Amino acid sequence: MTYEIKRFPFDGTVDADGHILEPPDLWENYLEAKFKPRALRIGVDDDGFEYLEIDGNPSKRSRKGSLGLLGAMGDEDMRPRPDRRYADNMPFGSCDPDERVQLMEQENLDYCLLYPTIGLLWEVELTDPELSLAYCRAYNRWIADFCRNSGGRLVPIAQLTLLDVEGSVAELKRAVKDGVKGAWVNPFNHNRVIHGAPEHDALFAACVDLDVPLAIHPTFTPHAAADGIFDWPREGRAWGEAIWLRSIVQQALISFFSLGTLERFPGLRLGVLEAGSGWIGALLDRLDAYSESLNIKRPSATELFRRQCFISGDPDETAAPHIIEHVGSECFMWATDYPHPDHPHTWVDDLTRYAQQLSPQTRERVLGGNVKRIYRLD
């Protein structure tokens, strides 16, 4: 079953985490001249399968021929094939801004915050801080151009790297001037420094000064599930990898509580994306109970989360609607993840069911009001 365009019945709705498919020559066109020979590219191997080339080397993590599946939301056939090429399989609105706005009109979306696709794949295999930051700069310039003539409805979000914090601070300042409304980092870094550590304080300070949110978005990671404890069989079902990506996002979030980062930066707006949202209530309950049992005289994790954090979940979640009021309805949002293949053929049916379980005030916040407020869209 292919992706089905349907109209969502509630107005004022915002996609907090949609994706684009970058043009294959983006980095060749947008990188500074000194880095162009090392650009991200798509190559073809001797068997006819496409592969991602990172700094002149074929990717070891992107599965053989998998690039052609990156826009396959709703496709029942997920088999890589030599004739299934990335540039030939870009669905409507995934690489054309006018088409994306048309799609939003058909689906009744006010805004769409845009994140990359190839941009989620490369940093796991690149440890060079200078080139990593150059890749980010190139993408950020392109996504700002992509969104520029949409009347504000397509919202560019900057990609940053924790390999070079000072460089990312400079890039964030440049990108905000160019129109981006927020930034994101992946859930790991090759320096093995957890996200909330003081080594990253300069970036948090810049987000506060520039009045833009910072989010953690899942990507490919360099570590297997339960790394150092178990060997994770590569022939196992993809379920394990999907849940593992969520768990490392949770670890990154916990560091902001345990290291006092949110208290050091009370103006920081911090989000976690594409890792579900139904789990956040249990996590905050445990952090609060632990603090109470040890008589820790600090703001509780729930208080800090309500004050500064936000979380984006999937329309197909069934537990999340039941914990939103308990945690704080001002903290939740949702996302289509369009056009990535790990979701069904339409988000509209699932989100309608989700929204119907919420009170009118909570529904307005979760469907769009929170994103508009946190990202200063109005």
C-alpha cells in the first residue's frame, strides 16, 4: 500500500518533525571549495547497488542499496534492488518546497519543521570535527534556501555536531541569522561526552542567547545495543535497533537532570524527538522518587521537564494520550516522520484517534500550539 494523502480534521496542526530527502549533489554544491573533494556523494558498486560515500569511503553502516528506500513510507516492498535508486524514489513533497506546501495544504498542516535524511546517516562514520562541521554548514545553508519562499510554513532546523562545540556555536549564530528556528544534535558523539556535560555549555548558552530550542534526534549510532554487555546479532529483527535508538536518546535526556544542566541554563528549551513519548511519565516518576528518597533539595525532574523540556511522539502511540495531562500538556507534540519507511501508509487515521482522546485545551496544545510557542512560529 502506498502513502495515502488524507485531510486531518483538526485545524492549527503542526508537524514537529518531518523530513526531506536531500538532493544527491547537495554537499558538492554547498560545501566550501576546500571540502568539495570530500563531499558526501552517492555511488554505485560493481553489483549496481547504490551506496553512500563519506569522505571518499563507502559507508559501512548504510545497508547495500538502502538509500532507495529512505522515502518509502507506506511501501510494502522494502527490498533493496539495483534499479531502486535514491533520486528516482523521492515521493511528493520530499525534495521540492512547493510540493511540500501543497502536501501540507491537502493534509491540513499549518507548519512543518524539517529535518534531514542523509544527514541522519553520516556522522556515525565520521570522526573528523572540521569536516563534520563543514557537512553541517552545507546542509544548513541548503535547508534555509529550501524553506525560504514558503511564507514561513516550512521551518528549517539546523544540524550541529558535538565534535566541535565552539564551531557549532558559530554555525548556530550564522544559521539563525539565515532563518533557522532551532537546532538538533545526534544522540551520541565520538568524544564519548554525554550531552548534558559542562563541555557543551557554550552551545547551551548560545541557544539561550539566540532564543532557539535544541533537540536530540535519533541517528545511526556507533554503538550496538547493550554495548560491552552483550553482542547484538546483526541477523536479528530490526525491532532491537529501533528500540535501542530510543534508549540512547533517553540516556542523553537523563544527563541534563543528573548533571544539573537545566538548572545551570534555566532558559534552555530542550527537546527529544522521534523516540516516542509514552515512556516519559515513568522516567520522571522514577527520577522524582529517587530524589525524594535521598532528600535531595533541588527542583524535581518533573518540575524541570515542565519548565524547559518538550517531547515529540508518533501518531501511532496508544499509551501516550493517557499520560500527557499527568506530565504536563505544555510539553508534548507529534510528528509525521514523512517520508521515512518505518511508519504506515498514513498518519492521519492514527493521529485522529490520538487527538480524540484529549481534552480540547490539551488537543490544541499537542497538535500545534506547543510547537508554535516553543519555536516562536507565531
